[in-house]
Amino acid sequence: MVVPDKDLPFILRRENTARYEDGCVVLLDRRVYPLEIKFQRCDTPAAVARAISDMVTQGAGPAFAAGFAMAQAARTCKGLSIERSEDILSKAVLELSSARPTNKAPFRMAIRMKKIAISAIESGKDAETACLDHAEYVFDRYFERSKAVGRHAAEVIGQGDILTHCFAEAMLAEVLLSLGKGRRLIVSETRPYFQGARLTAKMALDLGIEVMIIPDSAMGSILLEHDVAALVTAADSVTLDGHVVNKIGTYLAALAAKASQVPYFVLCFGPDQNRAGKEDVEIEQRPENELLEISSRRIAASGASGYLPAFDVTPPELITAYITHRGVFEHPAALAAWGMGTAPRED
């Protein structure tokens, strides 16, 4: 049964996150939304991997895109031997797993889809269909769990504005829906990609929520001087010891929240079993032109170099609680004991 998503804003609906059309993976280009509504069509797993690397799709999108890319690979296996099919699927996994090194969700999805495809081939079933069926299942679980995260978050967030950094996707949408209207969402612009100013702000406005966009550098003063109920972000990954890997700038926001005695809540689907601590996290380095240019026009002084880590790591002592679909965890040890992986999950 497909979980309804029509109550969600345009950007969060499954067909606008990633969809599969007769062997083609179609992705909403988040680099230009909402100024433009443009979709990119990817005909091969390699093209999907490039789209992930180029940030055409972001957040939860890369995992779903990877799932559909594996369906593409499975489609090409029809009539081939199990050995040849294994080679094709393994190549697709390799391409997808290296697209963005910090975010391991596409890799986990690709590995799971490979197993499903091989099992289908061995059973004489259609591997492409098996992969597509599982992709829909994962979509359903993603929306179900996001709703649960939102409900749990609404129970612990006090009165006042909510400050967020980057784009927490369906989980944040469910927080706002659960809290109801009358709240103001304060959104950092999120340089250099402006996901906050574009994606988060548009999503919240579509829900009828008042939005105020601020410079990233203003998060500290906003937390100190305004009536902020909580800092709320998602997490690209949570280590077993409670470190949160998220969009660059999250660490500074968490420090400011701690100094301002404002709770910091992390929305997530659990820790990554394969990452014991921050030493197991590879921080992705983006091309310097993404920092030095805007819309392909250089804004930085000629001759200056750029350094652009895509993520930073926030230690557990700065985090008030990890809010998951299974409840609220205040201590990393309790979260680690649960031992689930980051979303979108396959099970």
C-alpha cells in the first residue's frame, strides 16, 4: 500500500524526489528549485551517480535515486547469465557508492538492491520489477517514519520560534505539521548552495508556515536574542557514539545553541552501525568553484583559493536529544543500543 504524500509540499512528494520512467531515472533539480522547476533525466546508473555527485538531488534523494539506478542495471540483465548480471550490478554499486563519500545511504541502498536483483534472477523472476517494488516499499517506510519523527519532536519542542540549518526534508515538514500553524521557522540561508533560503523556506511556506531567512553568520545572535524554542536539524549520519554529521555550519550552530541555553534536537532514523565514531567519517570536499562562484560567475578575489568541506561533525555533548521514529533519546549510549542505520532504511 502506497503511503499518501499529497499533503506534503511539492519538493517532498515521491515523484519529485526521484521517479522511474521506462528505464529512466527522473530527478527534480534541487540546484535551481524553486526559481525553476526542472527535471533531469538519467539513462544509466553512471548518469545517476553524476547527478548525485553534482547535487542535482540532495538529502534523501540520493538513496532513492540509487535504488532506481539499480533497477536500471537490473533491466539490462534480462536474458543474461547470473555471472554477467553480477558484473553489471556490481559495477552500478561501485559507481553509486563513490558519488558522495560522506553520505552512505546510496551505497546501502545499492547493496540491498543488488541482493534483491540477484535473488530475483536466481528465482526466475524479473529483477527490474523486484527492485522497483522494493523502492516503493522504502518510500513508504520513509514517509511513515518521518511522520513518527515529527510527532515525537512536537512533544518536546517548547513555545517559540524554531531555528533550522539546511533542509531536514519530510521530517521537518512533519514537525511543522504536528505543531500546527502559528510558529515561525527561522531558516539559515545555508551557503554556498542556499538550501535553506530556497528549499527549506519554500517547503515551509507551502505548509502555510511563517518563514524568516537569516544569514548563516546570524545564527548565534538569533539564538541569544530571540525567543527560539529549539535548534532543529537533520543528520546525514549519526555515529554509534553520538557524533552528528550534517551540513557544514551545524557545529557552529550547535555551539551557539549550547551557549544560549537553547535545546538542539537532531532528527534522524538512528545511528550508523558501521561508524563507531567520528574517525570513521570521511568528510566530502566539494570543488572550490562552488564556493568562489555563484551561478558560474566568480565572486571571490582573483588568485584566492577555496576550501569547502560539505559537512562537519558535532559532538554529542552539544546535542540535547536525538529524535527518531522510535522515540526521543537523550544519551548516545541508548541510541547506540538501538543500533539501527540512517535513513532511508531498507528494512
